[in-house]
Amino acid sequence: MSAAIIIGDETVPRLRRGVKLRFDKHRDAWVVLAPERVFVPDSIALEILNRCDGQRSVAAIVQDLAAAFSAPRDVIRNDVRALLQDLSEKGVITA
């Protein structure tokens, strides 16, 4: 497994090669399929993961979420960075 990246505002996150975000009909839920692992993201994590397209920076993702949910940018920033850092350490996210 590759080393984790440090998530900052300018990081442009994307799913690692071999990791897929898919809807699982049997679970009736979205799942993250990674080699030998399956993660079931909650609704907040799913909103973040859907924006990890390799095009948008963390700052752009935060701005988009703050506008979409009329929430404080600083709170969203901390939550987004914490989630992405955790997923980076688990080998799900890269930049």
C-alpha cells in the first residue's frame, strides 16, 4: 500500500486506482470497494466522496458543500479534511 498523503486545502483528492464508489443493490446503499475491503459511507461521507473527482481541490469541495448546505465553512473544512485524511491513511484516497 502506498503511503498516506497529507490533506491540505490545495490537495486535489481522488479515489486510488482500484477503488470504486458503487451502489450496492443488495445492501441498498453506496459502498466504496477497495482491494479486500468494503466501506459503507454515511450520507455526509458520500457527499464528500462524490466531489473527489481529481479536478477539485479540498478548498473547492469545502466551498461547494458550504454553499449546498448553508453551513459554516470552517466546520465543513475541518470535517472534510479529517475524513479525507482518514481515507488517505486507509489507502482509499490519493492526490
